[in-house]
Amino acid sequence: MDDKAYETARLNRIIEMIDRILCLDEQKRQELKEEIIEERERIWDDLSRGGYNPETDLQDTTVDSQADYLRSARVDFLEQRKNRLIMLRDNPYFARIDFKEKGEDVAEQFYIGMSSLSDPKTAELYICDWRADISSLFYEHGLGPVVYKSPIDDIPGEITLRRQFRISDSELKYIFDSDIAIEDNVLQDELGKNSDAKLKNIVSTIQAEQNKIIRDLSCDILLVQGVAGSGKTSIALHRLAYLMYKFRKTLTAQSIVIFSPNDVFNGYIADVLPSLGEEKVIQRSFYEMFSSFHPEFVFENPSDYYERLLNKDIRPDEEIKSSEKFISVLRNTFEKNNTNITITEGITLRRTEIISAEELDRLFNDNYKNYPPATRIQKIKSVIADDLEDNKKAAMLSEFVRKIKKDQALDFTEEEESILKQNEWNNILDEISRKVDAALSPDIVAIYREALGTVNSELAGLAVTRFNHEGKPLFDYPDLFPLTYLAILAGTVRPMRKIAHAVIDEAQDYPPILFRII
């Protein structure tokens, strides 16, 4: 049997296996759905007949809920596997390497594809995921002696065959063997097929240098440099897919964000990760994210700013706002204004002082001085709320209800009175929160103006000179980054602890202050 016939026969067996798994999975999925429906109907019948006793039936209800959750999770898993197998069926693999360990007589075959595939009965591996460690041999080595760096140990051996396939619609189009790394013209051919203006996966044409970038785990921050069109974005996305595969127990799509220049770019890259078998990750622009931190302001759209830039309609101060030097000026000005602030008035509520100026000063400038302003403010709100709850809440709410009854000549049930009191207590807490914010929150616009004036006295008046139709201050696009930096210093922007990994595309286009913010 020649090579083409051998590979065709093997491909057909793989397609048959995928079809068999899909059929069995569909049967399991339907059975699970029927079980879920039957169990939910049974539970509903039990509850609708009444007689539910929380003390005796709670354990049964908990068990039923857990069983329902597990069945639903299994259905979701089968649905995800179905989508992956359908994609795999069209093009199961694109390469094969034969690796013979030192001292062994027979080489082992490894077929490399978009995702792994093994026999459900025997667990025999038929396709290796392109992100698996063994797949690096294909990307980084030609024929001859190599050392396979496995997760356990270094394994010396030899690559005896290096074969590539073109498979489409489950049909083998051609095969060819090579003893060197993939040539650039193959990569260019693959990337040149983007007639629909969408970036596609390039797993079958990854170069050795690109593979090292994708799999590099030696540092927390990785900078990828290259000329336009060299594949930086594509490699960054493939790196994400690799990291999600490598750390699949801890790194999920919800913990990754891609910062991209605009919505057009978002659409351009949207389908790459799903084509690699991974979920879509969060895609945001810095303008979209940072402007959401300042709902009280309006910022110039980036496209309008770049149009001004092209027309050379840029003031000198706009360059200063983005400079490395201005970062230090902002921090120094903020710290000068917020290390200690002068507090001359206490907080009053309904004509009654609930915390004096002296006590407010002690808490803000002494007790909590080592915290950011926003944290100090939150702690002070808690102190006030706890004191009111312990000492004044009951009397205040009783007086509130008595006054309503007297003024409106109404009477209330016990339940209605309870609701009235709770609503009033929420109103009191909201009012306290607003008063404390007004008294203690840093005025970041005033600090921003002062910082600009420190650089050049003529610049202070250039910040906030316009307002939109709603009366909100209207800032230029370059103001977004300094104001966000000040908001972070003030503590009003919380660290995003759920985000574990970020990709910044076209990083060279952003000012230095952005990276301090990140």
C-alpha cells in the first residue's frame, strides 16, 4: 500500500470513529434531557401537592438539585464536544511525525490536529492537540536526532518522518513529506486566504520562532515585536489558546481580556479562538473600559481625536498629558492633596449631627491614613452606619412611622410598618453615603487642573472648558488616561482580580501612562 492509500484508509477510520462517537453522544444527550424533564416534573408534582416540610425534606431537595445540576452539566459537556467533533471531522489533522526513542526499534506515529481524539473504549490516542508538548517536535525540528522535552524528563530520539496533509470536507487532498521547517511561502499562502477579512487560525503553518513565543512560560509579561503583517496578533491569539489548554483548570475565557483598538478589529479576530476549540474571551477597547469609570464625564471619541491628529489639530498640552513626566506630576499632586485634608464640618442628617468634624478628621487623617481615599471613605461609612444601628436606628425609625401616622392619619399592619422602616433605613444609608462622598472624595478634576498648572500655568484652564447638552463636563480623548490614573489612585476604580491574563494589541499606539494604569 502506498503512502497516499495508507493515509486515506486511516483518515476514513478516523471519520468513522468520530461519527460513532457523535452518534453515541447524541443518544446520551437525549437520554439525559428526558431524565431532566422527568425529574423536574416529579419534583413539581411533589411540591404542588403540598406538604413540604423544610426540616425533613430539605436534604432530599438538595440531593435532587445536585443531581439536576450534574445532568445539566453533562448535557452542556456533550454539546461542547459535539461542536468540537463536527469541526474535527472536517479536518482531523494537518501533520504527522514519527518519533523513535533512543534504543527503540520502531518509531511511534503522532498525528497533530486542532484538538486531541482518543478511542472511547481503549483510550488509544489517535490525534494529538497542536498545543500538546509532543507537537513542538513538528514545529521546531526537521528530520534527524532531537531531544523531546517531556513534562517528566528529556527523551533523546530521532524524527524519522515529518509529513503534512491538506484535508478538507473529510477528504485527503494531498500529502507531502519534508525534512525542514515549513517555508514562509506556505505561511503566506495560508494567511493570503483571508478573503472575508477575518483572521484565521494558522496552526498548520506555525514557524519555529512563532512556536517558541506561543509556548513561552518564562515570564509574566511578553512583548511581541514585528513589522506590519508579520502575524503578531495571530500569534498572540494562538498563545492564548495554548495557555487555556496548558492551564485549563485555572485559566478560563472569563479570566482573559483582549484590549483591541476598535470594534472593526474585534470582528476581525472574533472567530480565531473558537476555531481553535476555545471559547471567545472578553474583547474591549481602552476607551470603552476607561470611560465607564467616569459616568459623570463625557469623552471625545478616539476616531474624532485621530482625525484631529491627521489634520494636525492637536494642542501642545495634549502631548504633555500622555508623557512619562506627567505621570510623576499627577502622583505628586494627588498625594499632596490627599495625604491630609482639612475637614471643617461634620456630617448632619435631618438637622442632627451624626459625626463631628473632629471625629471625621481623626478617622480620615489618622486612623485610616494608610489606605487609599476610597477605602478610607468606605470604612468611615461603615463606622457611621454601625453607630447609628447600635444607638439610634430604633428611635429614628419609630419617630418616622409615628410622624407618618400623625400627618396622614393612617394606620399600618405589622408587615407594612416593617417594610416602611426598612425602606426608610435604606434611604438613610443612601443619604449618609452621598454626604460622606461629597465631604471626603477627592476632586480629581481639581487635582488634574492643578497638575497641569504645575507643568505650565497656562494649561490649568484648558481642562474642562466645554459641556455637553446634559451639562456633563466634556473632555478630550487624551484626558481619559490621566483622569483614570487619578481615579485609580483615589481608589474609585477597583482592581479587576478576575482578570488573570491580558493581551494588548497595537501596544505601540498607546501613551506611557496607559501601561502605568494597567
